[in-house]
Amino acid sequence: MTSFQISRIIPILFLWLFIPIVVGHGFVHTVAIGNKDYPGWSPFSDPYASPLPQRIVRKIPSDGPIEDAKSANISCNAGGETGTPVVAEVAAGTTVTFDWSYWPSDHLGPVSTYMTSCNSNCSSFDVSGAKWFKIDAAGYDNGQWASAKLIADNFLWNSTVPEALAPGQYLMRHEIVALHTVGAPQFYPSCTQVEITGSGSGKPASQDLVAIPGVYDDTQWPDIYTNFGTFAIPGPEVVNLGGGGSSPSSASSTASSSTSTPTNGTTCGLSKARLSKRHRIVKRSD
């Protein structure tokens, strides 16, 4: 290659290095528990690795949505119905942070986290027929959708495991629902395998439990652009195990959520480099 050819290629390579990354939606690429970060399942690299990486987040096929609320895939995404060989230890009362790779600002909607018991072994637990209880959810509050709050908090969402929850292995089902297409909600669930430790004995009562699919059967999804005012978060109340597993009576509890803003450049072990990389991302609307 001549020096003239090299002189023409170098500027092109330089520009390529600084072209913003274009992404479609997003997925949980890291789960932070205490001071430890667990990589999530990356649908764009993990399926092609040899050997396959062992993740606490069950497999997802892509960063695309589930579009049928009655599909079995809505529980833990396509491919997430069966387990992985590993779980993460979580002390009851601990906050688990779901770190999304990205989320488009126009994909507005609610965010929620549910849990279900794995009957002692998440690695072999099939979610078909599982009953779930809600540990947090947020919808539309003070003029802001929960997804917008997640974006403002550097694509992070915190969910606290109930302090009184009985020990054992559980799935944590974390989800964003995008309502940007009127009449056609998009669901983005994933499931994380955890083992809860502690001395609690709390278990959800029957009124706390819901089937997924099934939780959205009677939901009237709003037109977020026209005459929109309020939004009732689907599903049961957020579980309250302090009273032996019964739910709180206040409807306002369904709008509870826990999110945090990074301080001093870090959040739950997230480095400045990991946070700043996202400023190079631009959205591709789908």
C-alpha cells in the first residue's frame, strides 16, 4: 500500500472510530448486587462464544420486544423459560440494580419487577405455570413515565428484595413496557436467577400472586399522545410481607419505585467509562 493510499484511509478510520453507536432498544447487560456486577446475557455476543458464558440472567434472543401479551414468551422472553447453571446470592433486603444497555427516549411506559419461587432450584425451573408477586412498579407519576426516569438515572433501575422474604432460590422478572405505538404495547422482559439468604419467613399470599402470561389480560393500554391523564399500573399490589404475606391496601403502593442517581461518577460499581460510553449512543426508532 502506497503512502498516498494510507493517507486517504487514515482519516476514514479516524471518523469511523467516532461515529455514534446506533442501537434499537436495549436489554439488561449488567445486574449489580452489593459490590459485585454480574454480566447479563448479551444476545449479540454470548450465543457465539465458546464455551457459552454462564450468566445469572436467562437467555434472550435479541433486544427486540415480545408483542403478544398472551404468549408464553412474555414470562422471561423467548428462550428464558428454562434456567442457567448459576445463581447470584442476595441477602433479603438488598437492592438489586438492573443496568440497561440503552433505552430509546420515545419508548415511554411503565417499569416493573416481579419475583417467583424456583422451588429450590432455578437452574432446572421452568416458568410455565409460575405464579409471580410484584416487588416494585412505576407508571406515570408527576408528568413522567417510569422509562424516562430510568433513562435519567443512567439506564439504571433499583429493585429491593423484601426484607422478610423467606430464603430460597427465586427468579426476578424485570420489564419495561413501551407504549409508543398506540394499541400495540411492546414488552421487554428478562429473568435473573438469585438465591435469597436471611432469616425471614415471609411468603406471598394468594392475592399477591399472578400468572404471566395473564397479568395483562384485562389491561387497557392508554394512548399516551391524546387526552392522556392517568395510568393504572397492571397487576396486583406491591407485596408487603411484613403482615405475613398480605398486600397493602393502599392503591398508591402500586406506583412505588426505587431508582437512584449516580454519585461521584459511580453507581453500584459502575465505572465512569461505562457511564460515559452511553453519550455516544443515538437511537433508532422502531
